[in-house]
Amino acid sequence: MPMSSSGMPVVLRIALISVVLVAGIYDLRFRRIPNWLNLSGVILGVGINTLLFEQHGLAASTLGLLCALGIYVPLYLIRGMGAGDVKLMAAVGAIAGPENWLWIFLATALLGGFVSLVFVAIKGRFHQTILNLILIVAELSHFRLPSEKDSRLDVRNKEALRIPHGALIATGSMAFLLFNAVA
């Protein structure tokens, strides 16, 4: 595979840093991630990988993008994730390739879990969060949208406990790059 976690070319690292930092700042400030940025990330990822690694780069970039969509689109469909977050992770996958994307995803998920617990504690919503989790599992096990039972489980609802996931993706990406720089 042309891009292992230890051998991500500098130009791809710069592209990744540029896209996720702008997305993270934009998400924190405006609570959205613009399409122009996500599309730019996909084009950069596919283009640079193809230029550097030809067919293998195109395949790796495409597979990274598809891995991201495979995980994030279902979260969007059950209204647990915003569309901008899905598209940002697709751009990250296109830049980083599947192996690196998986590590970025895991770093983002762990960070997201920690931040979620902090938010729940600060908001004093532990009991409600446990009830929400039970409802989510029950509804999904019956192939129903949890947000149809309780509208607060829709990420678009103002009452939902929402976290700027684009900022978490940026932090997870930076943690991945930092870890690989020192490892």
C-alpha cells in the first residue's frame, strides 16, 4: 500500500492539516462545515494521491473515502451526525487513505466519547443520556429512527446535546499526525 501510517508524504500531511484546521475552526465558529472545503479536500486527496502513486494512489484515496462514507452515512441517516461531518470525514479518507483514515477515525471516536462525557457531566444530563441510549438501542433494534420517538435525538434539534464534530475530526487528525511524527 503506498501510504502507511508511518509514511504519509509531507504534501498529504499539509493537505490534511489545512483541510481539518479550517473545518475545525469553521465548525466551532459557525457550527457548520462548508461544502467548498469538503469538496476541496476530496479533490486534493484524490489528486495528490493519484499524482504521487498513480493507480495505487487513486485506489487508496477512493477506498479511504468509501470507508469514511460507510461509517458516517449511517450515522447521518439516523440523524446522529450532520452532513458536513460526513463530507469532512470523506475528505479526510480521500487524503489519508484507508489505513490512516481508520486510525484517524479511532482517535476521533475516542476523543468524541471523552468530550461527550464531559458535556453530559457539565450539563447535568447523565440520567437523560442513559435513557436516550436505551431508547436509541430499542428503536434501532426495531429498525426505527430514534428521533421519531424523541425529537431531541435528532442532531438538528436545538434541544439536542450537540458537539462540533468537525473540531473533533480536526483534533483526531492532528493527534494521529503528531503520534506518527514521534513514533
